[in-house]
Amino acid sequence: MEHKMNTVDIDTTNMCSHLRHKLMDNDGIYHHLWQQINDDPDLTAVVRSRQLHIYRNGKKVLVLKGKAEPQVIREDAICHLLKEKER
């Protein structure tokens, strides 16, 4: 059975406020990544240390931070989305 990630299930209360705006606001620089997490059943995310850790099939691929640069752990399609937005 395919489990679809529901970003509503992510506890954003412990997320850095800067990061929350970048993800949740329609004009936020990470908003397209937030949508991708919702649309891709292989992606999951969890808030740790006020940052958003993104996983594909259980392996960490990306850490989004509020004020600091995103940390790419593994090359992944979602990381390419991040780079496209920066251009």
C-alpha cells in the first residue's frame, strides 16, 4: 500500500519561524519543496532541532534550515528543485 506523506502531520510548532515562512508562505523560497513533499509518496519529513529533515525511502537527503544554507546530504531530485529555484 502506498503511503502518501501528509505535511499536515508534521509538527511545525518546533520549527524555526524563518523556515516556517519559507516553507508555508506561497511566496516562500522553499514552498515548491513543501508541495513536492506532499506529492511524492517516497518523501517524508520530520522537524528536528528546529530544522526540516527530508528523507527519501528512509534515507536522509536534505536538511532545510531557517537562516543557514540548506544542507544536501545525498544527491536527489528534491535537491535539484532547490538548485533550480536559486537560479
